[in-house]
Amino acid sequence: MQKVESGSTITVPVPDHKELKMGTLMSIIRQSRLPRVVFE
């Protein structure tokens, strides 16, 4: 997924797995720059 914001592009990977490791999930949440609560 990509989002263009203020002249820059934010790219967040979307793995094609049924289950993600906690570290992978936390990395995706950090890269998304969205609050963690959005994913809970």
C-alpha cells in the first residue's frame, strides 16, 4: 500500500499470510504512521 503525503510517498508492506509474527505486525503499524488503536 502506498500513500502520497506532503510530497513524499509512504509505502507499507501487506504480507500475503494468514498469520503474522508480532514483530512484522508492529513494523507495519509503525510504517503506517497510524495510531495502534486503529489496528486493534
